[in-house]
Amino acid sequence: MSRYFVEVKYKGTLYSGFQKQQNAGSVQEEIEKAFGIFFRNSFQMTCSSRTDTGVHALQNFLHFDYEGSITDENSIYNINAILPPDIVVKKIYLVQNQSHCRFDATCRTYQYYIHRKKDPFLKEIAYFYPFRLDMDILKQSALLIKDHADFTSFSKRRTQVKTFTCNILDSKWKMQGDLFVYSVKANRFLRGMVRGLVGTMLLAGRKKISLSGFEEILNSSQSSKADFSVPGHGLFLAAVEYPESVFQEKVLPVFPKDQLNI
């Protein structure tokens, strides 16, 4: 029995999240179905990172165990022919038998995209937010995030985790053409964390709250003070990174080389 990692990319608009669930369509369900059809076998896969309804991914992973050998690159072509057009398998990797696509990940990177000018071609992949934003304040608020470790304020309630501590490796805002883009990299993320951070920073960027007010929310450990209202369709899982020892061959994160170009 061999273990494989599957690297995937998808547009999440039509799905109720990445992970398989009852009574709702998911990306994982479509991938398992396509593998089952092609290999004429039943597949139970494990997800690396859960993404919510409407959230997209430039890079995500699943793993599965299989008795046969998958070495033919044509397999990927044929699986992609079975998959719907908004999901693609990029590569299948043979890994160590004990490797786990969720627990072996060392860090993940998320990006959130905002456009201030109405554009019908961006409506499913960026958040239309037609308000004046102060980029300097957004950048300063992103830097404040790097100085914190407890993100209780930015975790949605009824979350079953043992700790709200996250190690933020990078946090920054930038302009990409006319788009405001927030990028954050950490060893782990809490449920709703990125959207809560973005929504609350936008209040600072609009000068609805001060920078000191934003930091007070960071320190408060009260999620009721954060703003989780930004929609999922502006959010992308940009990269999941692993130690080289996991793979039989090296895999590189797509971020920032293969970042969204819109």
C-alpha cells in the first residue's frame, strides 16, 4: 500500500467548501468521484486545509492510500477530463507512508482580494468594496498582526481547538494593479481568522476605528469586537508548504510565483 498526495487548484464558487460534507456539494467529493471513475476503485481522501463556501485555492492538497502504482502522467490528464472545469489536479506525488497532508504542513498562505471599482469579471473572485481606503493604515495594521500570537479575537465561536495561538510569518497589504491584496502566512489558522482580520483592518483603513483601536481588538480576546462580514469569494488559499522529507520528489509552493493575476 502506497500513500499519495494530490495537489489541486479550484474555484470554489459553486461549492459549499473543500471538505466533503452531507447534503452539500464539495470539492473533495468531486475529486474522489473522478478518481473512483478513472481507477474503478473507491477513494477516501484526507484534506490538507478546509476552505469555506465560495473560497478558492491556488494550491491545496489531499492524501490517499492505494495498492496500485500511479506513475503515468496521462492519469492526471484523464482525471482532469472527468473533473468539472472549476477543479484541476496539478500533480500526484508519491510520499512516505506516514506522511499526512494536514499535520505535516509547516505553513499556509492566504490572500484576500478587494476591488473598489465595479467590475463584473471580478465579482466571484474579489470583494467589491467601493469605499476610500488608506493603504498606509492598512499596512501598519498588517504589521501589528505580526507582533501578536493569540488570535482568540479573530476565531469564530464554537471552534473546537486547544489553543488560539498562531505564529504569523508574514502579514502585508499591497496593490496589484487596481486591487487591494492582503497576504498572510502562518503555521496555522483559526476558523474565520483571515476574514476576521481583513474585515477589521478594513474598518481601520476607512478610519472607522483607529490603529490603537485595532490593536485593542487584537488584545481583547473577544471575537464579538472583530468584523467577520467580508465574503468568502475574495479569499484564496495560495500555498501549503511541507518539509522536503515528506515527498519522494520535491514540491514547491505556487505562491508567489503562481499567484492570482487579475
